[in-house]
Amino acid sequence: MKRMAIHWGPIVIISFLLSATVSVGQSNPTPTPNANQPDLLPPALRTEIDQAVQAMLAKSGAPSSSIAVVKEGRLVYVKAYGLAELKRQRPATTAMRYSIGSISKQFTAAAILILAEEGKLSLDDPVSRWFPQLTRAGEVTIRQILSMTSGYQDFWPQDYVMPTMMKLESPEAILKTWAEKPLDFEPGTKWQYSNTNYVIAGLIVERITSLRLMEFLQQHVFGPLEMKSVFDTDAGPLPAGDPERYLRYGLGPVRPAPKEGKGWMFGAGELAMTASDLAKWDISMINQTVLKPASYFEMEKAELLKNGASTQYGLGVSVSLVNDRRLISHSGEVSGFTASNAVYPDERAAVVVLTNLDATRASINLANEIATMLFTPVESEGPLAEARAILAGLQKGKVDRSRFTSNANAYFSEQALKDLATSLAPLGDPTKFTEVSEGLRGGMTFHRYRAQFATQNLTVSTYAMPDGKLEQYIVAPEN
């Protein structure tokens, strides 16, 4: 919950000073691939992921993290790092549950979509069908509350727990205080993240089904997917065997974080689970097994405002395009925990990152970094290897013209080759050569690479024709 309106665009990484050494622990080793299936996560990639997680813990000060990686539609990596509890130096394990905060919202949205499939409601029904007392309830639709375009004010935009939130509260009381006041904007005209919307959605599920929201989700989602670790933190704190919750004041030491009072998390951020159980949900999204295809389309479609602008948000999920890959994602934050869940349905991949420290973007940064690792080609194969080899030749003023089209060969004039060799040779061999992005344009395949040297980084951009020949190979300083 809290500030869960994070879209997955460019990210600024904030480094914190560590007050103590964070040890790394593991339990429940990574699942062994089926003997009849290839190992989809090579040892070098596993090592790279481990190093990235440990670096994240060191930079953020997060005591622990639990991650899960899905590739080709199956769980290929699960591992826990660091300490679940600092006082007793208790290592984190993959069996431990972490609060996932606002990632819970996509489960509430799924419950609504299931009811829509059953004909018990429509996404375009006004909320007045169930709550006529809410402000302009006859004009605000279910679709608008799920897509954050309703105008109802958020009851928890802060990134800390206020004194009133440590006391018992009912979802109905939350609506009376925040959803019976004037709207923040005309319905459908703006996007504004609001936890209040999902309290409304959760109560609609309960009114229609006469079941508690958690009971409904257990019957229709958690049970069928065998998500056995799911816990309702709105009913009480995580059991003693799970991680402790932590916060930091500025660059100070990690300290215990308070627990929100009962009732505040309902429908918007109440769930806790293991990383592997959240990955089961991600796999179900990839395979479209819980909802009908039309419902997944509604969930994963970016809502448009009345002026036609995209919100980059669907129904309980952020919707974006990263390097031409469709990304369905959400972050989560409650007191003492942050989480990130990133699903690339067309690539059949997903990354889950859970941590027990609040008010940090570390989980989002790490999920992005791991996804980049998953999609980066093996350096010794294909276009990446060819692009690196061409760069090495240009450092010597040489080019294999059989690799290029006539246009590209014209670009590599005598002056161009001389300038390239003179300026690039002093850099020496690149320490790293990686793919940054890939796409289509003008009937060609575009690639952008980053060449890292000891003194500076370069960008290499290429266009490849269908027959493999390069129409472009341009080297420039990285801004």
C-alpha cells in the first residue's frame, strides 16, 4: 500500500550507507530442473543474480530479500538472502512469507473480474449499486475504481504509519471518511493512485458473494494454484517464523517498523506470501489459467482518460512497454516491507523481489536488473558477438565489408575508419559489452549496445536487414 503508484520507467538508484554488515543466507535450494528439460538458468547467470541481490542489500540496507525467477513459463530460480531478523541473526529462507503490499490489488481486481465472468456485475456498473452513499456513486464505475481514475481520495499516501493507523479501523469507516468527501477530480479525467478504490472493490466482492474477500480468493485463486503460504496480514502480524519488518530514518541504522492496525489493509494491501507462491500467480497470468482471456485483456489494458491520454495502468497493474517487451507489473509497500512483481507475458518470464525494509525502491531496481539479465543474449552468440567483433575491428581501422549493405559500406569511408581507429584504439578492450534494447523499424531489426571501457562508455546502434547484413553500425559517446 502506501505509495504504490510506481510506473516502471527510468529509475534513479539511491545508495545508503550500511550501519552493519549484512550476512547472506540461503535455505531451500533452487528447484532442480526436470531431468528431461534443459537448465534455463546457466550457472553464470545464477552467479550474476546472486551478486546483484547482494549488492542491493548492501546499498539499500535491507536486511533480507527473497526472489523468484520465471523463465519460459516455469519457475527456474528461488533463493533467499540476508537476515530475516537482525536481533537474533536469523537467516532468511525461501519458505518465509513477506508482505507484498499493493501487489495485493491485482488479486482484488481478479476477484471482481471473476464475478464479471459469472454475470454478477459489469466493469461499467456504477458503484451506487452497492454503495449509493459514496460521493457521486452513480457516476463512478467499477472500472474507474480499479484503474485509479475514480477521483476518490487516497487514505494512505504517506510512507510511514500515522498514530491513527495503528488503531483498529473498519473498511466501512474508511469509506465514510475518504469516499464520502468531494472527489479529487472528475471521474475519468485524471489518474491518481488511491488505496480507497480497492477498499470499495473488496467490499463489493463481499456484498455480492456473502464471503470474506480472503475466502473468495482462497476458493477461486489461492486454492486452485496451490498457493499454500498466503497469509492475511490485515487479520494480524506475520507469525514468528517469518521475517521481521524494518525501517530506516535517513542513513541511520535499520530499526523495527510498527504494524498497521487491523482493517486498514483490506482489499488494498493485506497479502503476504513466499516469492515462489507469487511466482505461481505470475505463471497463471502467463498461461491465462485463472481468468478467461477476455478478462486478462481487460486487466492488462492501459486505461485511457477522457482526453485520450494513457494512464499506463490497467486493473490493479501497471502496463508498460520496455525495450519492446510488454511489462505487467506492480510494486508493493506496507510498513516494514517492499516488494516488486514484474511479468513479461509475451516472453513467458517474471521476476519477484521481496524485502523486509520499507520506503526503498531497491526491490524495483533489482527486479529491473534481473529482467535485463534474463533478456541479454549470451555474449558469445548471435548479433551481440558480431557487434562486439566489429567494434574490435574498428579500433584497428578495419571492417569486413561483406557484413554490410552498400549504404553502410559508403558510411565507412576512409576518413570514418581513420577517425574511429584513432579515437577508439586508446580505450583498449571493453570490460563489458551488453545489449540495451531491441526493436523493429523500417523492415529491419534495431539493436542498441553499451560498450563499457575503463574510462568511459560508448553506445553502439545497429540496423540489421532480414538477410543479416547490417545497414547501420554507429558508435557514439554514451550521454
